[in-house]
Amino acid sequence: MAEVLRGTGPGTARKAPSLARLSRRAGVLLGTLALTFLGLLFVTFVIGRVIPIDPVLAIVGDRALPEVYERVKLELGLDKPLTTQFVRYVAETATGNFGKSVLTGNPVLDDIRQFFPATLELATLATLLGVALGVPAGVLAAVHKGRWPDHVIRVVSLIGYSVPVFWLGLVGLLVFYARLDWVAGPGRIDIVYEYSIEQSTGLMLVDTALSGNWDAFRDAFAHIILPASILGYYSLAYIARMTRSFMLEQLAQEYVTTARVKGLGEGRVVWRHALGNVMVPLITVVALSYAYLLEGAVLTETVFAWPGLGLYITNSLFNADMTAVLGGTVVVGVCFIGLNLLSDLLYAVFDPRTR
Amino acid sequence: MKALARLLAATAVAAIAFTGAPRADTPADTLVVAKQIDDIITLDPAEVFEFSGGEVIAQVYDRIMMYEPEDTEKLVGGVAESWTVSDDGKTITFKIRAGQTFHSGRPVTAHDVAFSLQRVIKLDLTPAFILTQFGWTKDNVETMVKAIDDSTFSVTTENQLATSFVLNCLSAGVASVVDREEVMAHEVNGDLGHEWLKSNSAGSGAYKLVVWKANDTVVLEANPNDRHGAPKIARVIFRHIAEPAAQALQLEKGDIDMARNLGPDQIASLSGNADIGVTTYPKADVYYLGLNQKVEPLSKPQVRQAIRWLVDYQGMADSFLKGSYKVHQAFWPSGFYAAYTETPFHLDVEKAKALLAEAGYADGFDLKFDCVNTWPQTDICQNIQSTFGQAGIRVEIVPGDSKQVITKYRARNHEMVSLYWSPDYMDPHSNADTFARNPDNSDEAQSKPLAWRNSWEIPELTKLADDAVLERDADKRAAMYIEMQKKVQEDSPFVIMFQSTEQVAARTNVKGFVSGPTFDTVFYRTAWKE
């Protein structure tokens, strides 16, 4: 998507865009978006229909009378051919009607409004941690290539890459929650605060801060910091590895040698010149890792009893609740596309050639 | 580098600032329960058919007949105080208790009771079958269930059924009494308030529903006017914590008061903790193997016999199932009316080999085994694979999600399957109806009891099950169910292995909680904190 959406090389950007060209670009963009969505819906729909789970069973249970079973089957439209079912679904989605989740009984949009903020909050904090630590670590490793800082950082990120998150989460809980008492346990906030805080945004840190209840804020922070750190560790591992390899490539370039020859300080050469030039690919890496976390880290959400989108979609999939799965998928799709657009805008900030 | 140093310093300061975040124990009047509650899809008593939902509505609604915490196996009147049976045995007339009120403050009347039962039939959702067994339909239910005056109502069955059977059915979730005015005030498009009642409550039970957030929380608040007296615990909060290990950690820390889904590993790890007590409660679920009679080796009687001698019942119960299951080999759980507790089978590989040789399978055969991919099924299936292997039966385990396994089972596409069954109401007919009754074994059959799913054609046993529902002499009736259980135990496609027990771990300051044999008989209203 990033390639398609970028659409503008350095060459095209030099001329002032005319109105016709702008509208053509918008048209292409919209067309691409629509196609992407259709593809997304199609793939998810097919998955939902090939899994060997009877969706009627998920609703009526194993012991319903045959009449009840048949009636629900008709209500779900499952007696119609697959193509009809798909067309009907797309048509309803297009009008903004995502339907009702059979599992929770709520409109899918309401469910998503409830579950998505939890995921958003967790993923954002994790990505912030990942970037704040991963980028400097990657630069450090590149600068000290082959020496001990490089080895340490590479081993740390290798562990981050290969240890199952489920295990890491449980060990983290055991050490930092149960033994050391540094952080709070699973869940988003202690129950003493849960019903005294007005949840206007659904983001627990924001809501507690807005309420001015700083004990509640500290409690919410104590709850989120461990899962966010564990997810952050994963994105750190990825970002550090990518930063290292981008930086190694840049540090071998002639302009770096030139800068050094000109007598620029090493700090300026590395952090300003070389890092400045890896910003564009780095943004893509960060955006991808953020989007990946927004899909919902199912295992982390399970271990930490975090009522997020990943858990919602997975639980719905296991119950063949396809309205919920498709609704969730659309949200994830919107996140991906939104982040791609955002990276495109950021390219322009960091790379003058794309302006 | 300076930037990095600054960043690290800032992170360290932040970490120190938040270290030892304010910790709050659970409030003294609140019980926080960790439980896997992602199975809840509705809280309308006319629709609830899931374990967690059933437990919630049992707190919120009073039923016509009930089991009380003093004796969770003795059926007594709930909303009904007394009843008389007509001479023809078809009509039972109930008197309701005086002075009961709904959460709304309205009095509970016989009109509410009649409305509640009629509503179940009119909505015709999954658990309606418990009441349609009485011959009730949308067309006749208003004449079959009638309020005679404010405190009297009658129910009439089409056939002359055993009174104990009818009363037991009236203790199921579908016999919950809902506040007619409250429910009808929220009716939309003639749905009898169904949409609203899915996530709200209108009952007269010990607790009222405050909130249900799917996959997250259920909060109940005490009803000070409960007919048993105001519950001591003012608020019960169920939190969905899927991972048993996380439940155990939170219990140790005192962030929750009770953990409901611990496995033997977690129970063992908590055993040294003086602040936590573990209580074992017998449950009514039975765990069995189903052998599809459409599959050639399994349809031979000697093979079915051999398989009975190839399960290491006691070995499993004493090792990885310790505390979770006990050996039980009849379809109706022990501890109840008409239970049959003989356990004649044990692991005997030589005997099984001889039987297999007699059936012409001296070299064994290949067998596909559908297993649900969660504990304890995974361990049970592997154990069975190993003992079957000793007699030459080469078992290939086909793991799947539970709904996937059941989908395949209902289509009769399995060879051997391992699943559990829990009664829908505490009358032996609930299990006889599925293990020992198969009125139509054709592929087009409408009803799909377990006997049908394993393609077991049993006209005689079906007749016996039908007769037992009609038998009004309790002793004779019990003898009929015991006969059915013996027959199923001796030779059937079912190898019944275990009956489950639940282990509940709680902080030792939590007292008085009662967990009966089914989710209908879990009581929070009796609990308190020291």
C-alpha cells in the first residue's frame, strides 16, 4: 500500500499540482482504498465460510430444537448462496451498517468502540517505548559495530524476537507483579477505581487524568506499563535491528566520510546526517510495527486480561461470528491505511525530495 | 549520546515514580471473582444456555422451583410455596409465597409467573425445549399455563408426566420469574422485551444486574429486599481473566477474592499459601467417549467391549485429573436421584486384546479420534492414545476447537470423539433423553441426541426412556433409569469415564460460598468476608 499511496516521486512533485491532477490523484486513491477494502472483506469472508464451524451452532448451542436451528439459519441468511451472502454483506457495510455481533448481542460498532481504545492505548504506549529505546539502540549498535555494545544489543533484540510473548508475559507478571510488587496485575485498572472514573475516551490513562484522580491515574499506569513494556520490547527488537542495518548502510556512504573529513563532530555526523537519512525507511518500519500492534496482540491481551480488539476478533472467529470478525477487520484495515497515509505525510517532512 | 542519556534518565525517574503504585485490596463488601466469562452471549433467562450466563441469572432471578444452598440436591419451592397435583396427573396448581418483590419494588404475582413461562414458549429460543416437553406450543401455552388469581397459577401438561420430572424442569433457568411490567415496558416490535433483557435484569433474586461488558466484566449488586434477607456481600464482580496462571497470581496478591478456573498445576502451586483455601465441589458433568456405529470396527460388540477395558480410568483420575474428575461409568452423575454408581471397568490390556482377536482384529486397526484442543481433553486423549496402542489400536488424534468438534460430531463424520455432557435440569430424563433415546436414526432425523450422533439404533431403550418419563411412582421410576444406565454401561457406543469436580480457590477470609452440582446451584448470597 505504501508504494501505491505514495504515488509521487521526486520528479512529479516539483511542478505545482493542477486541480485536475489533484482530483485524479484523489480518485486513484479512493479507488485503491475501495479495492483494498473489497479484497480485505472477501478474504475474511471466505475464511469465515471455510472454517469447519457451524455458525448457527455458535448462537443456538448444541441442544436447541431443530425448528430453532432452522429459524436462526434463515435469519443469518445462511440458506442463500455464498455470492449472495457476500454481496449482501458488502452492501450493508457500505451503508455503514456492520450488523450485530451474535456473541455479544451488541451492534459491532458499539463493541469496537468499547474494545478498540484498550488496544489503541496499549499499542501506542508500546510503540512509544519501542521507538524511544529501539532507535537509539540501533544507532548505537551500528556505530559500535562488532564491539560489545553491538553484541549486547543484538542479543537483546534476538531474545525479544524469539521468546514467545505468552511466556514473557507470565514471567513478567510473576517477577514484577507477584514478587517485586512494582506493577499492578492483569486488567486495566483496580476495581475500586473502575466505577468511579467516567470513561469518556475509553483510554484509561486519559480518562483518569481528565478526572483529576491521580491515584487512579497511577493505578492505570501501573496496570498498563508491564504489558506495554513487553509489547514494546518486541517492537524495540524489530526497530533496533532495522535501524542498525539502515544505519550501517548510511555510515558506509561517501557523504559520511566527507562530513567527517570536514571536521564535523562524530555526534553530529551520526545523529544528524546519517540518522536523518534513514528516517524515511524507519518511518515505514515504525508504522508497520504500530499497525501490527493495533491488530491486537491476542496472546498479550489474554495473559493480561486486557479487553482489546485482538481478543474480540479471535473470540468471534472461534465462534464463527463473522459479522464481528468482518467489522473488526475493517477497523484494522482502516488503521493500516491510515498509518500508511500518515507515513506518506511524514516522508514529506523528513525527505525534501518528496515535497 | 547525550540524548540517549537524557532519555534513559527520564525513563528511570518515571519508573521510580511509579514503583509501588497505590495498591488497593478488594473492598470488604465486594467479592471479586476471576472467571472465564467469554461464553456469555445473553442474560435473558428465556435464552441463557451457557455456563457463566446460567450462573449469573441464578443470582438474579428466583425460579418457580429451586435448589437452595442448605441442600443443593433437594428440590424445594422457589417462588412457589406449595403445589397440588390433579387426579389425572396433568395439572399442577401452585401457590406462590406472600411478600416477594421484584427489584423494581413491584410485588411478584402469579401473573408474572404465567407471563414468564408463556414468554419462553413464544420467544422459542434455545432452552425452550425444556418446557416444550410438556406439549406446550405458541398456540396452546396460554391455556396450558394460567394465572388463577394473584397468588395461584397452574401448569397443565399434554401427557400425564412424572410429577418429579415436571417440577425439576420448573427449576431450570427458563422457569425464572421476570417482572412482567418492567419487561413489557421495554418491548420493541413485539419482542417481549428480549433485546432489553439480554443485558438488563428484571428479577426478584438476591442480586440485580448492574452491568455486563462482553469478554470483560459482570457486576451484580445486592437486593436488600431478597426474601432470604439482604446478602452480606453488596457487590459481586466477575472479571474475565482467561489465563488460569494469571488468575492464580492475582489471587495470591489479593487483587481478587476467588479464582474459578484453576487447573491442578495452579492449585498445587497455591497449596502452601496460608491465605488461600481450596474447596472441591462435585459437579454433574459426565465425560465420555463416543464411538460412531457407522464405522466398521466400532460397530462390533467385541470391539466396543475391548475399548471399555482399554481406558486407564483410575490412573488418569489419580494423576493429571486429580481434583478435577473422579471415575464414574454411568450416564447420570452420582449423588442424585436414580444414580448408578457401579464402576465395573478398569484398564486390562490382555482382556481387550482377546476381545479384539475374537472380533477379527488381532492386529488392531487405525482410528481417528476427535479431541477438543484444551485441557484436560488434550491430556485425556493422549493417555487414551497410549493405552489403546498397547492393544494395537493405532489412534490418530484430530485436535480441534470445541465448536469445530461438535459440528463434525453432529454431522456424524467422526470415528471416535471425546466430550462431556452436563444435564439441562436435574432430572435423570435430561441425560436419558440423549444417551438412551433415539427415536429416528435416519440421516434426515430432526432431533440429534448423542445416541443419534453415534448412529445407535435402540427402539427398546427409547421406549423404556419414554415410559420412565410417564411413571409416577418415584421408586419404580428410579429403577427404570438404573436399568437404562446398566444397559448403556454394558454395551453402547458410549464409554463413560468420569464425573467432574470443581476446585474453587478463594482467600481464606471469604466464607459461606456454595457451589452446587450445576451452574444453577452456585450461591453468592450466602457468602461473606471476615
